[in-house]
Amino acid sequence: MKTIKIFDTTLRDGEQSPGCSMNLQEKIEVAMQLEKLKVDIIEAGFAIASPGDFVSVKAIAETIKDSCVASLSRALKADIDRSYEAIKNAAAPRIHTFIATSPIHMQYKLQMKPEDVLEQSVAMVKYAKSLCADIEFSAEDASRSDPEFLYKILGAVIKAGATCINVPDTVGYSTPEEYYEFILGIKNNTPGIEKVDLSVHCHNDLGLAVANSLAALRAGATQVECTINGIGERAGNAALEEIVMAINTRRDLYQYKTNIDTKQIYNASRLLSSITGVSVQPNKAVVGGNAFAHEAGIHQHGVLANKETYEIMTPESIGLSQNTLVLGKHSGKHAFVDRLKALGYTLDESRLQYCFEKFKELADRKKDVSDLDLRALVEFDKLDIPAEYVCDTFVINSGNKMTATAVVKIIRGDEIREEASTGDGPVDAAFNAIEKCVGISFTLEDYIVRSVTAGKDAQGEVVVKLDKDGRKARGHGLSTDIVEASVKAYIDAINRYCYEIELEG
């Protein structure tokens, strides 16, 4: 079987999705999960885009040992130099350079003639090759490019030293049948194409990104570019989990394999969702909440008789357990650790102790603690940044015929501040009191509440997105009390805001 390389661009194209930006620690955490997932190439970012992007690409390159780490660059010397500086210490570095090749892009965006685009592409691939052995060249908007020009430019950059050629469907315009013929044409007409990897990068504007990617593999592509949960520009990218599980499930049709550890898929999906605050839709293929749920009586009867009647892949194959974990306040640390391991989590001692203490607090509030509760606890309740502000206590008074009031006590080092405030409901009152304590006013851009588990004692997750003079901060909170979860989320966002200010200062 031919092995298909998986190129993950969650940290570059995925992070360009509105609302999906991540800080340095979050990017490293995602990169380490991608390494556990065993993706072949991690595109860590666009090094020249900002000082922060450069720092994160460099940190990821120096952290990851088992995957190739790539940085994106335009076909410009300054971009390529910046990328190389960021990834030069990686165990397996790659410079990924691109230029648009479609008539509309060359005319209106680049304002360049085709012969100039060809000349610049060859020159920049040669320059990148002088710095790094592994060079990927992308022809942006390839699917809307003139095929004859494409064959010519791809052949030229292969001769110049490119080791991987990427032909994106940048705006999600192609259909599977069309894209199959397009890739076949490149395979049959590009000089030297047999010596390099042929990669595809499909967007989902028409909902065809995964279908187009699979069609390209059938036509001879050897690398596919994708993201966790399909996040990315506009309607997103091809979803890694869908491509990989389609290949695994339909081996009769797709005679390939990947290096992906599929049991890490669910953890990767959950981690990304928790970090970005962007939920996975319930009916999302493979990792959605309903992907392995059966409500109709006929379906339930079939599954009870034989799971394969309605499940073409097992929950266990993506790292999801169907079992309900019954743990309570009398459960010991050994059972807690065992269950975490079964769910795919290995924590260091300090993190484990912190999570165990939080588990005990949760067990005092809930009769049963489920697998979903544990996943939420590990993924959402983190100590990944210094807690400059800590909530000691809060008291809320609210009712349908009274003005909501909140009294909040905040600790900052040796200083304790207690403030009271009113608001349009208990959450608004609490947020106003917190702002008085810390002495900073924010604009609340988004406030998201969702249930992590089922039942009246379910844990609620709150995500807040704050803005202060154009600087964004996102915070998470988790509790069986939704007001407490809101308070935690607001303070978490403020701590992240202060941490980012401190990093830059």
C-alpha cells in the first residue's frame, strides 16, 4: 500500500479562521498533540506575518522531534529568510513558498505577467534550496490556472530543487470529477513530477474539500493538506479526521495508508475546540457529538443486535470510549489515573495532582463523574499561564423583580480587593464587579455557554472573548454553576490579556 503523507495546517491556515487565534502556549500544545497524532508535516505558521508568529514557529520547530515542521513564505527573499531562521533548528525543517498562478490572481493581485511569475518562482525555489533541503512550492489558485502554464511552472521549480509540489483548490471551486482530471493532467504532463511529492490543499467553499482531496489521491497525489475539525479560511479546509477515516474505512476503494494514530483523533478535536472556543457541530462527521449517537428505535435495535448495522467505524478507533465512568468522591487517585490513561491522557505529576484535586471538588457536587466530565476537566481547566488575578469569593443577588448585584473578592499577589456592582442579570453584575477590582474595562465581544455533560448537575463551559483597544483575549470557565463558570472565564481572559502584555513588555 502507498503511504499518503498528512500535512496539517491547523496552526497556519486553521488559525487564520476568524476567532481561532492562539497564543504561544496553546500553539505548542496543539503541535504536541499533532505529533502524538503522528502527522507527517506540521505547518507551524507564517513566520514573517508578525513577531508573535515568528516566535511560535521557532518554538514549535525546536519542540517537535517526530514530525517535519514547515513555515509558509511568499516567493520573496525576506519571507524565505524569516522562515529559515524560524525552522532551521527543527529535527526536519521545510520551507514552504508560494505564488499565485491563476490569470485573475496574476493580473489583479500580483499585477505580474506569467513569464515574470515563472522567473520569480524558479529564483525563489533556488534561493530556498540554498538554505534548506526540503522545499515545498505551492501554485496558489492552481485549480483556476491555465493547465499548460501550470505544467511549465511546476516542471521548472522541480528542476530548481523543489521536493514537494502543492496544487491547491484555494477557493474551493473544483468538483471531485474535475479535480481528479486536473491532478491526472499534472501527473501526465509535468516534467520530473515522479521525483517529488504531489500535494493537494482543498478549501470547503462548496462543501467538497474532503471529496476533492480523496479524488486527488485516486489520481496520484501523495500528500494531502488538511486541518483538525476542518477549520480554516472562509468555509474551512479539508478535515483531517474525515480524510484519514475515509481511507481507513474504505480500504476496498482507497488502496493507501497513513501514519496517523487514529486513536488520537478525538483528543485532537477536543483540544482544538477547547483552545479556540469554537464548538464542533453535533452532526460533524467522525468527531461530532452525534457521530456515534443513536436515537431512533430502529437504529437502537440494530446497534444492540450488531453495531455494524449503523456504525461503519468504531468509536474506539478515533479514541472515543462509549463507556460511562462512574467515579465519586470516595474514588482514589489510582482509579482516576487509570481512567485518564484509558482516555488517552498522560499528565506530569503536578498537572495530575491539580486535576485530581479538581476532580474531587467536582465529585462533591456530582453523584457520577462521566468520561466527558473528565475530558472537560483535563482540557478546559488548565494552569497554562500565570494567574495574576484569582477569584477568592463572589456573592450574587438576583431575581425577576430586583436589580442583580454582585460582590466579588479578587486576590492579586498580597493585595485583596473587594468590589460590589449591579448589572443586567447576575453574570453582567459579576463581570462589572470584576472589572472594578482589576481596574480595567473591557468590551465583551462574545459570551458562549454550553453543556459539557447531560443532566441537571451537568458541567457548563463558558467561553468569553474580550477586547481592549484592539487587543483580544479569550477565557474559559468550567463549573456545575454557570455563574461560577462565567466568573472563571472572565478572570481567565483578563489573566491572558495581562500575560500577553507582559510578554511584549
